[in-house]
Amino acid sequence: MLTDFNAMVKRVPISDLRVGMYVILDLAWYEHPFLKNEFRLSSPSEIEKIKNLGLMEVMIDERRSAMAGEVMRALEEETRLNGEAEPTIDTSVLFDVLKDKSAEPEKKACLIRKHSTQIMQKLFEEPSPANIKELKKVAAGIVDFILRDAKTTFYLVSMTNFDFTTYNHSVNVGFLAIALAKSTLGNAPHHNLHEIGAGFFLHDIGKVKIDSAIIQKPAPLTEEETLKMRRHPQLGLKILHETGFATAEAKTIVMQHHERMDGTGYPKGLRGEDIHAYAKVCTVADVFDALTSRRPYRDPLSTFEALKLMRDEMVPHHIEQKLFEQFVLLFKPPE
């Protein structure tokens, strides 16, 4: 009997979980939100809850997993109960561009940026669960692309787009932070670059809850407006929870990308090693894009000017020195 059990129980990556699988959580009862440690997955939301636990793998019992028909009925019931709408984001053109091996790197980078910006704009207009789900697919595709195509990535991070709309900024930070994460985090198995990449693109999602008059104000913010603006990490975290996409990576990046090495950042005033590596990466990209984008009250800096200012005025009290040094190398053309 023990032999049969071992033959039918196996570990699978979290990304392979599907509705109908019978999971066995090797955790204490207080370390997860479920009533039991063993149960059959009945909805996509349960899979998301497991992903949020930060596990890399989970055990499943194939003997007690549901057949395909049962899985389909469970998915239909989940959709009926939640009334989940279809996504308004069309990702097909972007994925066609990512797969195109004939385009020149510079032209390809322009197309990737163009379609990514359109997708992000729609997400900020309607941050629904379906749209965030599509955005996560986009983030995964871009992560995989950046990992394999150094020449096009160089153009992606080097092209300057002066428009500082929230959605355009989110795209810029996404490209820059993924490229920096590639060079600093590597492909270690405990780093889920797909989830990290999604976190980078979603880092400012909380700004959809901020008055647009504050975000687009053609002058420095008042103290009261600044306090409202500084709520966007908590508002972003709330959106992640409400939509079922509060992964450990996204929560960390959304909540910590405005923390500073010397503890003067927000919302919690974290310092040094208390700030997660993912958030530190996002901070470097976030600061650079803010400096090189046009604001109503100041002109954008050039890449050289922005990097010089960051080196002279922000390292190491705001951003980490070793990350900054790696970031500078992103602007060196590949051989």
C-alpha cells in the first residue's frame, strides 16, 4: 500500500496546479488559510491562495484528483458565482511581436513598447481580475523575452519616452526592473521571475485610486496632496487582494518600492536589509524613469544626467550602490 501511495503522490511546481488536483500541504494548520491540509482544488481562487503562501512546489495525490469533466464543471461554477467578465485587453499582437524573429532589434523594441503601453493603459482604465490576469501573461512573456534577447533588451531600456502617464511609467519601470533583476537575481529557482516581473509592472497600480487631478497636477504637490499620493502602496495592496493576485512578490514590490536605504522612505520607513531585494530593484528603475520623464513643472534629464544625479545624490542613502552599478551597465550596448 505504501508503494502505491508513493507512486501516486508527487511534487509539482506551483505554476502547474489546476482545478481538480488533490493537494497535500506540508504545513502547520496555522500557516495556511484552508480548513484542512489535504483537499481537492475546486476553484482558481484556491490556487491563488496557495501561490500567495510563497511555496515553490506542492504535493498532489493523483488517485484523488478529479477527472477532466469534473474540472470543467468546477470552473463553470466558479465563473457563474463570480460573474467574471472577459478581459478587455488584447495581448495577441504583442505576443506575435515577441515571437517574430525577423524584426530588427530596434524596431522590435519600439513595437514591444507600443503594444505594452496600450495594454497597460487599458489595465489602469479597468483593473479587473481578468485584465490583471492578462497583464501577468504579458509580464511572463516579456520576462522570457528579456532573458533570451540581449540586443532588443538594450533598446527597450535605452529608449526614452518623456510621457509620464502612470501607465507609461509602469511599462518603463517594468522593462528596466526586469532587465536589472536578470543581472542581479539571476535564474535561481527560489526567484520566480514571472511573478517578480508582474510585480514590477503593477508597482503603481494603487494610483488608480488616487484623484487624477493630483497625479496630473502641473506643479509640486501640497503637503495634503503628498499624503494622499503616499497612500498608493496600501491602495495597490488592497487592489491585489480584491482581485485575487496578491502574490508574495507583487505585495512586496507594491508595498516597498518607495522605501529608502536610510529609512526615510514610505509607507513603513524600512531601512537597509529590511527592504526586500525585489523592491530595491524596482526603486532604482522607478527613480530613473521619474528623472528622465517630462513633468509639467520640469524638463526631463538625459540618461547621463539622471545616472550622474543618482550616483551623486541618491547612492547609498536612497538606493543601493551595488544595484546602481549594475543598473548603469544596462545602458552599455551588447557585443
